[in-house]
Amino acid sequence: MKLLARLLLPCLLTPLLAAADDEALVQRGRALYHGHAAYARGVGATPLRLPVEMAACARCHGATGEGGREGGQPVPALRWQALRQARAGQPALADDAAVLRAIAQGHGRGGAVLDAAMPRFTLQPDEGRALLAYLRRLGTALDRPPGVLDDRIRLGTVVPLGGPGAATGEAIAAGLRAGFAEANARGGVHGRRIDLQAQDARAGVRAALAAWRDEPVYALVGGLWNEAADPADALLAEAHLSHVATLVVRESAPRRADWSADLLAPLAQQREALAEALRDCGAGARLAVAHGDPAGAPVVRDLRWLAPQSDLRDELRRAPTGCIGYTLARAPAVQSAAPPAGWAQTLVLPMPAAVLQPAAGESAATPWYRLGLAAARLTTELLSRAGRQLHERALLDELDRMPELALSPGLLVHYGRQRRHAWSPLVVPLGAAPIPSAMASRGGS
Ligand code: HEC
């Protein structure tokens, strides 16, 4: 038996090892194709010295090799099948060497010189092999980003799961789970069920990403952490991990090239809405209390911006009447200072009012649960629109094409090419109405 094993083992192992080698080569090619890794020659790989993301084949030929247009010029599909077929009266690229000549020397079909829009790449031999290995897989069912399996998509979230934020984090995670359970009950998305893994934001985003190293997630959804204290944008970019429907509160919305798309209105926009609302205040003092950098706050005549930790009682005693405006994060402070009757109050919310109102039969759910649910429903819709053939930025790309979507009655989200946050600030003129305490405890912190 032992002897047999000794004789058999090498025969079994050799093909296994070779398969692992092939897979590593394909993954190297995939990283080069998508601009996730640099060429050995760095920017010297192209005559124009293009940076990694500009030189990425995917930028022109498409993330799934579907082809497209670049600067008005048609860019051919790069799927292996397409390369190996005659096209528009031109012969096929006959073999590996012919495909490599197109990439490295710009010699196209039948020896035609390719347009200068196609960069001539100076490749190391192993880079050429890696690209060829990946081109065979590009756009096929086997071409999948990390975290996407044949029958499952692994998604992650990073929220506080202990300490003072635990109730918030657990409510968000419960909302996310409920949203994905709805999708899974309908059979998942394009034949894949959605699995959600939650990590504790208190350990930091870097630690969360490290915990997923062996079993990667495809994207993050609905995460909440303090971006000012734990800036994660660069980490997400480095990991090629998109974060959609985030509940992260930030100064200004993410830009199109970033890897995040938020739900909540950014702080700068909340302050602007506040200033605008207080502009129309009648007689008396005008006070605004908002989170974020007051140095960037809009200047309005007679309007004073108060630091979030100022003594509001004192400020409110100084004038008999006036207007005080504040954002959700500061609502508890203002309410405990109990503005006297002569003061008008204005609250600016980073979300639509529907988030604060329970839907029928949903009395136990907190606003954070509803935000988690909204994040899951939006993500499910994006996955559905993106189709079965996914790539790392597929969900973000779908936002470019999705100007508006109703997640539930009264809960619309707006995105677009230049808009990476779902909601604009909502201005609520208040009597002395209390703010739901579950929101006020953490909103905007
Ligand atoms: C800046 C845009 C751009 C980038 C980046 C780019 N290409 Fe191209 N590529 C083109 C254009 C445009 C053509 C068509 C040129 C023509 O028809 O004359 C083309 C043609 C080709 C062709 C010939 C296809 C055919 O069917 O004849 C191959 C093969 C090719 N590219 C491979 C690649 C690979 C591999 C990469 C990355 C290593 C890459 N390209 C990066 C723009 C680009």
C-alpha cells in the first residue's frame, strides 16, 4: 500500500501543481489586464508612460473584454473567441504569437498596423504569457473576481459590534441580513445566493480586510466607521474592493474614481442646507450647530456657527428670540439645552424622512435597521443590473447608469456619473418634536 502510494503520488501531484501554476499565471494576467498590478517596466511599459490604471487593457477593451469606444475610436472585443475569428474581411489572429504581436508591436490582423490608440506594450516574457493565459478566460463564466463563486456571492460589512456603537452596528447588520434574506428567498441574484459577513469596526478597517484574506469578499456594503479617524479610502483602492451604500459620514461625497458610494448626505452639504434654511430666519439671533469643519461653513450675514461642544444653554439665554439650526448628530445637545419658546428650530437630516418612520408592521425596527435594509436592497438591485459576469467595479459602474430608484415607498435613491451619494439633506422645521433617540445617539458621529 505504502509503495503504491509512493509510486502514485508524483503522478497525482504533478498535474495538480501544474494546475496551481496555471492559475497563478491567469491571476497575474488578470491583475495586469484590470490595472490591479504594475508591469515590470512600470510606466515604461507604454511609450506614453501611462500610469497603471490608464494602461489597463480593461479601460479601453472593457472589464469583461466586451470592447467599446475610447476617444471616439471603436475598441474591439478581446474575448478569445472574437480574436480567433475573422472580422470585417480581416483574418483571425491565428495563434498566441499573432496576439502577442498585436499587443507588443501593434501588428494587427493580416499584419495591418493598429491605430495609435492601442498602446504598444513592452512586456517581459512572463507578462506576455500571463496576459495570453488570462485572455483565454476573459469574459467566460470562469472569469470571476474574488468573493464571487459559482453559486454564491460573499459580501462584507464593517460596523461597530461592541462598545457604545454596538446597538447601531447590530441594527445595521440585522437590516442588511433581512434585505439579503429577501433576495435569497427569491432564489438569489442570477443564480447566486448572497452571504454576508460582518466584521467589527472597532478593530479598524485594515484588520477587517485582513480577516477576509483567505476567504475574500466581493464588496462591502452598508459599513459604518469614523472615516476621519480611520480613513479607509486608500485601503479599499489598494484592495480593489468597492463599498456601496455606505453609512460612513464624511465631509464631502466620494468622487467617481473612488471605491465608495454613500447613502447619507455629506457633512458639507448638510451645513449648506442649514445655512440656506437660517437665511430666512425672522428677528433675533441665528445659531447653527453642525458636525464637521466649521472653517468650510458657508458665510451668511448674522449667522454664527457654534462648535459642536459649545455651551448651548448659555448661547440661547443671550437672546430672547432667534433661530437655531442643527444636524442630527447635534440634536441631543440642542434638545437637552431646551431652547426657550421664542426660538425656532430647524433640523437637517442626511436622509429622507421615510427612514425615521416605521413602515406598516415594522414597529420594532430602528432607523439604523431601515438603513441596513435599504443598503441591502440597493446592493441586490445593483447586482441584478450588473448581470452574472461581475468585475471589481461592476456595482459602482451600475450607479453611473442608475439615476433614480425607489427602494420602498418614499425611499428614493439618486446616483449618477457625478453623484456618489444617494440622498441630499432634508430640512425639517421643528416645533419641539423629539428626535427618535435611536438615531440621535450616533447619527453623524
Ligand atoms: C488606450 C486604449 C487601449 C488600451 C489601454 C489597450 N488597448 Fe488594445 N486596442 C485599442 C484599440 C483602439 C484597438 C483597435 C486598433 C485598430 O483597430 O487599429 C486595440 C486593438 C487591440 C488588439 C487587436 C484586436 C483585434 O481584434 O484585432 C489586441 C489583441 C489588443 N488591443 C490587446 C490589448 C491588450 C492585451 C491590452 C492591455 C495589455 C490593450 N489592448 C490595451 C485600445 C487599447
